[in-house]
Amino acid sequence: MADSPQRIDRPLSPHLQIYRPLFTMMMSIVHRITGVGLYFGTAILVWWLLAAATSPSAFESFRAVAGSPIGLIVLFGYTWALLHHALGGVRHFIWDFIHGFGPKERILLAKATLAGSVALTVILWVVGLVVKG
Amino acid sequence: MSNTPSSGHAPMRTALGRVRGLGSARSGTDHFFKQRVTGLANLVLMIAFIGIVICLAGASYATTRAILGNPFVAVIMLLTLLSVTTHMRIGMQVVIEDYVHSEALKVLLIVANTFFSIAIALAGAFAVLKISLGG
């Protein structure tokens, strides 16, 4: 189409091959990755519930795996993913109501999500370990 | 698609009325809205859920069963399972639709997604009910 008007550079959806990495874009990608991680992590929750419903030995098998170093690392990662995805969801709620789209606000919101998720994860594990004794 | 239903009567609603707001997927903003409603529910339920999990971290078989068998805790767990599995099913479907471009594989994965989400929901709910109702 030779006479079509000159192409206007409109903003595009975040796309790895088109956009250079931006902070908010990386946070969007991490939101999706944590969502996928949480999806498969629900199997751990159900394993725990089924083990408690089955027998003491089934429950001990779960406890042995969950309490192992690898188990604890996975559960720590799962805690962070859950909190990061939850706070990311709050950020999206704010955006859904058309707030926080300014250049400073959106960066601030993204930073708050990241800082909040890391801080809350550490706090929860400290509280958890104190409760456990 | 024909405008005339199998009964032979002319439809009450116009063609425009039937498709307005539904878009190419025929479901309109259903998923969008459900994802936000379950997201909000997840946020509220997660606070109670984290409290329960912290109480039960490293707990024995007997303690775990006693706490999970508490009606209040059991209802929180059931609501969490319902809301979370609905949310994760929609979320994973969006991911599949975004990245899987082969039509056959896409349909297959969306069906697998449905199976997994419902299996998680039912297995979790069954375990909670079995503990609660004493078995």
C-alpha cells in the first residue's frame, strides 16, 4: 500500500524481541513466572493435605521431604513467589482503577512490590521459625 | 452460524444483541472479571492461610489433623482451594494461549490444564473433608 500514511511509532505490548528490558516489563514477566510456579506448587499443598488425611507414615514422608534442605529452599521460594504474585496482583488492581500510571508512580509501585515481597518473605520465615521454636 | 434456532422460531434477540460484548471467544470479559474476583478472594484467604500454615509448620500428624479438622480452618482451606484453582486455571490458559501457537497442542494443553486444576481442587477438598468429618 504505497499511499498509506507514514507509520506512527505507537507503544507496543511488552515483547522480548521488540522492547529493550524495562523494569515494569521485567516485573510483568516475573508476575507471570511466579504465577506458573505457584500453579505447579499447589501440588505440594495437596500432597500435604492428602498425607495428613492418609496415615502417620504418609505424613512422615511428607515431613521428611518438606523439612530437608531442598524442601525448605523450595518452600522458601514458594513463599516469595506467593507474596510477589499477591503484591503484583494488588499493583494490577491499582492499575485496573486507572491509578498509578505516571512515570514515577509505576516505577514506585513496581519497586514496592519487589521490596515488599522480599521483606514479607523474610518476616514470615522468621515468625514461622520462632513459632516452631 | 445460523440466526434461526432449531425450533424454527425467529430468535427474540437480534444478532447484534447476542454477540455484543462477547468478542471472538464468545465469553466476553468473563475470564477477565473472574480472574480479578478470585484474585481479591485469594488475597483475603491468603492472610488466613498463611496464619494456618505458620501454626502448622513442622507440626506433628496429630496436631495437623486437629487444626485442619477445625470447622473454621477447614472452611478457609476449602474456600482457598476453590478460589485458587479457579484463578490458576484461567491464568494458565492465558499463558498457553499466548505461547502455544499449534492449534492441536494448544487445545490439548488447555484440556490438561482443566484436568490438573480440577484434580488439585478435588483432591485437596477431599483430604480436608476426610480429616474434618473424621475418617
